[in-house]
Amino acid sequence: MREENMMRIKLGRCGRISKKKRAEYIARRLRDKCRRIFKKKVKISQELNKYIWSRGMEKPPTFFEVEVSEEEDYVLISLPGEKTEG
């Protein structure tokens, strides 16, 4: 069974984080935020990961929309309109 939700993610506090760790911080915060909501293992799609790292590690996007697909075992986070397997 697959349920899909749209979420708007605002992670604007990464300015306090060291420049060399910002993109990693954004990915970790996104995963933690979804883990708290869904109480399941969280996977980030490859395209979303590329989007987070697209501007480099020092200037990742801090506001974006994601599509959350809830599977039986895990939650998959992807960009809206992205083709996903399953």
C-alpha cells in the first residue's frame, strides 16, 4: 500500500552550521524531520540528494517541496513529479 503526501520543508537555520557541513546537515535534518512524523525508516531519493548538493556543500537550498511516499517498511522522500520505482 502506498500513500503519497506533499510537504514543504523550511530549513533556514543552516547559517549557524559550518560552511563545509551545510548540505550534509540539510539532508540529515530532512531525514530526522520525516522520521519524527512517520516513525519509520526514511530513504532520500537520488534526485533529491542531487538537488540538495546541486549548489555545493556551502550553499544548499533551505526551502523546497518534497513528495513523501509511505511504503510498508519505509518512507521515500523525493522531488515532486519524480519517477519512483515501486
